[in-house]
Amino acid sequence: MAIKIHGGKFLIAGGASLVGSHLVKGLLAKNASEVVVYDPVLFDANDSLGDLKKDPRVRLVSGDVMKLHQFIKHMDGIDGAINLAAYMSLGFSQNPWDAIDVNIKGHMNFLESARINKVGKVIFASSSAVYGFGIGGPITEDMPHKVSDNPPSAVAYGSSKIIGEQLCRMYKQNYNLDYLALRFSTVYGENQHHRAANALYIIDTYERLLRGEPAQLFGDGSESKDFVYVGDVARAILMGLESDATDDAMNISGGRSTPTKELVAMIAKIVGSDLEPEYIQEDGRVRLKSGAGLYYVNTKAFDVLGWKPEMSIEDGIRRLIKTLS
Amino acid sequence: MAIKIHGGKFLIAGGASLVGSHLVKGLLAKNASEVVVYDPVLFDANDSLGDLKKDPRVRLVSGDVMKLHQFIKHMDGIDGAINLAAYMSLGFSQNPWDAIDVNIKGHMNFLESARINKVGKVIFASSSAVYGFGIGGPITEDMPHKVSDNPPSAVAYGSSKIIGEQLCRMYKQNYNLDYLALRFSTVYGENQHHRAANALYIIDTYERLLRGEPAQLFGDGSESKDFVYVGDVARAILMGLESDATDDAMNISGGRSTPTKELVAMIAKIVGSDLEPEYIQEDGRVRLKSGAGLYYVNTKAFDVLGWKPEMSIEDGIRRLIKTLS
């Protein structure tokens, strides 16, 4: 079913996150009557939400996705709920127990609370990690999960998102709970946090150049990512809520392959640095490999939701960097 | 590290199962000094373990993989531990919450108990479900997980096994806990239980023929499974314990593709029925599709462990059927 945002009530699990802060803004701009930010607020809530917290329609709940009773209570009267609460590959590597709890059991609690409270529709933040890492070229929604030759934390993260999608399918089958699973590629933007291994590279590179050190390129710099601007991601969630589409999963991505060396050149241009990057080999950091020409085809999101990304990567990176200085 | 079975102590989580009963027998035959069968014994323990329970070396513990303290207590002094405790696709469909708890959190508790008690080696019962369903031809260990076009319970089951393997890898990396993950194909054998959607078909077909009803074939009967005899599976686990191999995953399979119509003909021959099978379309039961010519290549298990299956499917089915009459 389609959810009307004007006058509606929404709950965002993990709402004090990068995507969460932009989503809160988007819901308020479309005249939602209430936005519950359900988040342990252990991370960067103050930075990311900023002045949004002062809006009387925003209710900040120090909520734990592992507490079903608390979730059920705060889901009362909600029209649409969005689950952004998750650990990513880095978190899986540092703390696999909490990561599995939050990504799988937390999501089950989210769905159960939504079902009990007859929430009209839920949006699940899935990930392009469902395809695995070390792949290249254009990736469509029907592709399998590449497991071999990847670090255990990355595979576990991808699998946790696959299970998350299957739980949505089961709740639709068994209880007719409407949902959409949106598979985000590498999200970046203003107030970028420091928990995403891929987007973090932008910040690292920027800070190196600022210190007068050369940017670091791995291998020959042809490895590619598909970056998607956080504002475009928030807009996809809003369009997902407003759409009649249900029981489906789709890529929400830039739809464009950015080789690392191109990314570094972009950042150097913004900073005004003419330092040549240095080419280095592996250095032991958690780094998720990708093949050449990698991007996630996003035409399904256009066909189903009418969504496509609007921000160019140059402008998006400029915005991100502005919030760093 | 290699574990000496003679004089050794072993714990089998989910030990009152089809594979468990054959494994207990195998460990006792190789003069293990103690075998702890850790199992809620909610299922068919009495049937499957039978006289094995009378052996003074067998200790039956009504153990719950969700209780970490209980697991830790009973893992004390154990040389090798095997985790067979799991829900399969049918269980994921009927009870996703318990299934996810047991397959993922239960396995984490298993590994944590083994680590704390300095168990020498663990064996994880993985599954050919890590490749997904609806695939055909020869399947090797490096192949991806096919997610699309499969029922949510089957995808969630396969993903839970992938996560289980990744947790083993993390415990090896972080704590040097030796492990092998063995990916079983469709296990069948004496005292076949009624929880496995694939092997159940053998029993169904047998019972139909016995009642004078025709066997039922789906589609054109070319859909294939790779059956592996439970005694061969138990032997693979013993060889895995005794081997120096660690930090690896491999197929434990029949290594042969059996089309459904060939399987049905085999059962008809054993029963002495000349009834023609009936070809039917889908009937709404949980059924896991497979492509033509499906089998799981098992040469890696031979290279690493020296294992290969020994039971022919004809003889194996004869044995299964004998325990039904």
C-alpha cells in the first residue's frame, strides 16, 4: 500500500545515522506529523541530527532494536517504519555477536513490532553487499551472492542483509505486511560517519591531501565503487513509502562506476592539490575489493518507483568535504 | 590439528539426529572414551539412537544450543565437537524465529563454548544449500549463492549456513580454533526422519507404492538431486576430525546426479511395483527445485581428507526402506 507522508507518523530505527538524518529532514519537509527517531544514540546523533532535534514533530527515543517490548510500544500508531539499524562489514569484523544480533534479531523485532501495530508499510535498508564483493561490471537484482575469496565479516554482513530481505518476504506471505527492500550501494554525503569502510576512503584521502601527503591508491587504481548520495537515498525511501509497490527488492545506487583513481583526482581538484597519488599494495586494513567497472544497475528502481539519482558525484563529494572542514 | 578418536572425548550438538546417530556409532567403533549427545531430544532420539544409548560411554544431555552456560559446562574436557544442530528449509518456513536462533545464535554459542574450553577441533555441518536452489550441473566450492527465484525459507536457511561458516573463520582468525565446514548434500539413510524436504520424497514415494498408488513426478522428472548416504557423511566427519586440515569448507556429497524419475524407478524396483508414475504439476508443498544434472563435486574432500562416498544409491535406499517396513 501507498503511505501518505503529509500528516503521517513514521518511525526510523537507526534514525540517528547518515541516512537517518537526511530521511528525517525529508519526512519533515513533506509535512509528516511525527517522526520517531529510534536509536541507541551511541553514535553521532548530535552531529548528524543537529537542529532537526528541535523540531517539535521529532521524537528522539533511546531505543534498542533488541528490546521487542520497547519496539512494540514505540511503533504504536505509526503509518510507515524504516529499518536503518545495522552493523556493516567493519562492525561485523570488530563485534560479530552484536552485529548479528542487531542485523538479524533486531530486524525480526522491527518486523514483529510493525506487524503487531498494523503499520501500513515498512522499508528495509538492504545493501549491495547482498551480491558480495570482488565482482565487476553491471550488477542487476537477480544476481547471486559471491561468497568465495571474501573476508568473513563482509560475507556475514551480506548474508545478514539477505536474511533480512527473506524475513520481509515471510512477513508479507504470512501477515500481508507490505515492504520494500532497498539495496543501497556505497552511501556518502554530508556528516559522513566513520563506520563505512568504503565511504571512509573519501575522508581519508581528503585528510591526507590537506596534510600535504599524497593520496594512496591500491593496486593500479582501477578498482571501482558505485557511490550514491545520501540525499538521493533518502528520497528513494520516501518514494518507496509513497508507492503502491510491495514485496520487492531493488538497487538504489549511483548507477555509475567510479574507479579509485578518478575519485582521488576529483578530491585533489576540490582541495586544489597537485600531489601525485602513491600506488601501494595491501596494508592490512579492512578493505572491500571490487572489480573493474563495478556498478549496480538502478533501472528497476526507476521502473517501479520512478526514482533515479540526481546528485553528481563531483557535487556530492564537494558537499561531504564542506562538512569536514 | 588432528584429533585422535581412540580414547578421545567428543560432543555432538544435535546428536540425536539422523547424522548424529551414525556419528555416535562411528565414534564408539573407533574407541572414543566418551560421546556427549547434546540435544533437546524433542525429536526422534529414541528411534535414532536406539541401543547406542545403553553404551556406558554415551552421555545423553538434554542440551539447548541457546543456553551458553549449559553448553560451556558440557564442553568441558572435550577433544572434538561437532555441530549438527540446525533447522532446515522446512523448519525455517514453519518457525523462522527458532530456526534463526538455533542456526546462527546456537552456532555462536557452540563456537564460544569450544573456544572457552580449548576444544582441539570443531566440525560444522554446513550444507549444499549455501549454493542456493534451482541450479544444475556440477557445483564446486567456489560457486556463489543463488538467491533469486527461491522461497524465503530456503534462502534464509542457505544464508544461515553461510554465516555459520563465516563465524568458524572468525573464530579461527581471532582465537585459532581449528575447524572444518562440511557441506552436506541431501543426506538419507536408515531411520530417516521426517524433517528434510528432499529426502522425505523417498519415503513418500515408497509409501505411495506400498499403498498401490502411483509415484508422483514433478515436471518431466528430470529434476535432479545429489543424495549422500548418512554412513558416508558420518565417516567424513570422523576423517575431518582425524585430519590436520583446518580453516576450510568442502562438499560432502554423492557426487552423482539422480533424476527424480530414476530415483522413482529404483524405489519401484525395490518394492516390486510396476505401476507407472504420474506426472503432476506443482501442488503447493515446500519443494526445493533443482536443475538438470545437478551434483556437488566432491573431489576436494578426497584431496583434503581422502574421503569419498562408498555406498551406492541403490543399496542406500534399500537400507532406508528396510527401516521403514
